[in-house]
Amino acid sequence: MKQDYQQLLKPEIINSVSGLALIARVTVDGYLSGLNHSRRLGPGMEFSQYRGYEPGDDMRLLDWKMLARSGRYYIKQSEVETNVSVKFILDSSKSMQHEEDGITKMDYVRVLVASLAWLAQGQGDAVGLFALNDHDIHALYPQVQKKHFNRLLLELINIKLEGKWPNNAKAAEKLHDRRHKELIFFISDLHEESSELTNVITKLKTPRNEVVVLHLLGKNELEFDYKGSLTFEDLETGARMKIDAKEAKKQYLDSLEKSIKATKETMLANAITYQLLRLDEPIGEALQLLLKKRNNLM
């Protein structure tokens, strides 16, 4: 039975292991199936050797070399190729409580990570999860077993949003393995006081890994579509500020644009991929990045 992705985005579904697993399966199957039906077979490829991916197929049987050549997903029963660890590093500071239309940033992140992990583990990759704030660190080191996926979902659900990102850079020292091939997703709204997040991200990059920063912001944060006199509260510090929306809008949007541009430039200078994600949009771009960056490591 085909279920609509948007209909599943409800807190009561997102905050259960079975519900989160269902969303991940629906999201990934829909994404891969859509890509498969939108592209034609390229030159020099024989139908007798390959068939198109269909929802429910074992993703470990996807032929990644053929994907690189054609941009389409094919099943080749004789080839399974994997040695990649996929790690998700999450900002679990209190600013991730920001909510729009009943969905918080962390709700979105749970769906995002569950879907990416389902896609990665379906290929036979090990997946791991780390969530940090200045109160606590969640660490689930990468494993490839199927039951590990449910443990990852449970960890996602149990993450508590507290305080800020830790100022101590040593807190993030064990987040990556410099000896092996890794694909690292760093997911945050990048609210920082003095480059504490950026400093950690840039230290993650090594010659043997791929690092992707997924910068998550809400529609209200990106468009500042407010009116009248408002009081804003900093979710991390509790500080409050009263402003006039009309007077503050231009200055805010100019500042945000400069901040995003500077972040992009910093990531590019360190060979790190940057992608802005909106809280009100689907996660297809992130799934595409996983497949593309994974292929770079093969």
C-alpha cells in the first residue's frame, strides 16, 4: 500500500520506532522509484545484465558503478560493493526546538536521519549516530547489522535538546575515524556564538572521508514573515528581545544572507559540502547527496 510521505509527518508517528521506520521506508522507496522512472537507459548498457530498482528491492544489490555512469539505479544480483561507514553528527542544542506547523527542527532531523540511515544500511553500510550539547553526548558507533537500525531510531527518539553546542572542542575529537572511509553528515541550524560549530566541522575533514553539512532552517527564519511588535526568545539562553518586525526585517535578512555566504565559503575552502535545508521542504536533496558522496568513496 502506497502511503503519502507528508501524511506521515506527525509527532506521534515520528516519535516511535515503528513510525519512524515506516517513514524512512516510504521516503526512500518513493525517492529511488521516482528517480528510476524518470531516466532512460544510457548507451552501452544491456537490459539482460541489469534491471531497474523497484520499491522493496534489497538495496545492497544496487550497482553503484552503473549509477555513476548512468545516473539511474540498477539491480545486478552478482555485485555487492561496500566498505563505508556513514556517521550522523547532530546538534542537540535547545535551538533545535524551533517549531513551525507543528513540526520541530528535531522532528525533521529524526525523519532525515532515519531515511538516510535506512538508505545507507540497505546498501550494506555501517551507520552511527552522535548527538551533542553542553549537557550530554549520545554516541552510537557504526554497525552494519539490521537490528542496529532500530537501536539508531531509539537513540534518535531519546535525544534531549538542552543548552548549547559544547565550547570544548575535545568533546568532538572521537567523532570520526581517520583510518577508514567515512561519509559524515553534520546536521545543525548552525546557531553559534563564536565559531564553535564551524571549528568542529572543519576538523572533521580528512583525505579519506566526505563531510556534508546539512544546514536546517525554518521558513520563518529564512523569510522573517512577521508583522507588528514581537518578542523573540533565544531558545538556548532564554534571553528575550522586543522588536518591530517591519524595522528589523531588512537588517535581519541581510545579516542572514552574509552569514550563509560566509559559511558556504568556509566549507568550500575545506572541501566540505554545504546544503541548506528548509523545514517546510522534503528531504530528497539530502538523499541525493548521500548517494553522490558515497560513490566518491567507492
